[in-house]
Amino acid sequence: MRSYVIAVVALLAFPASAQEPDVNEFRAVLDAAFGKMAVAYLCRDEIGISHYQAARIGAEGAAIQIGMPRDEAVLAVDKMDKKFKADTRTENPKADAGSCFGKLNEFSHELDVAIAKVRTGK
């Protein structure tokens, strides 16, 4: 339900155009941004906490880029941050830096493509 509300807010905030992006395109942006945050959080011991902090800032920026109001974006990312920290499965996972950076790159690419689709409407 929360994701539906976020997508609707983003749709309402996005300026009208001849070809408006659909809810799935907005969802793809948020999924990629939150996926990148998740990987960076899980890998924080292997690659450093600064990657998580950068992913968190990037998630806020991505949400804002697709038209989400700044306050809503900050709150959505903060809520996701609290979920990561409360989940016991995120304590000391077994991962190596190479696979962590590989996954971060995959999510970064997905995020770039998703944002480009929203911007161009393609």
C-alpha cells in the first residue's frame, strides 16, 4: 500500500506531458534506489559505511528527480533505513567486497535506466 501511495504522489507531482510515465516506471526507480541501499547496508563491513550513506543520499535524490516532494522522499528513505537497521538478517552477513561492488554497480545501472525512462517517457 505504501509503495502505491508513493507512486501516486510521484505521479501527481510530475508535470503533465503528452506521454506521462506510468506507475511501474516510478516503482522501478524506487526499487532500484532501495535495492542499492540494501546492498550497501548489507556490505557495510566489507566496503565501508560511506557507500551506504552515499546510497541513502542517492535514493533521496532519485525520488526527488522523479517528482516526489523532498519531504516525502526523505521520509520514505528514513523509513527504509529503519527497516534495514531493525532486521536481524542484516547483522554480519557473509559477503566479499568484490561481489558487493558488483551488486552495487548492477543496481546503479538499473537506477540510471529507470530514471532515464521516467524522464523520456520511453
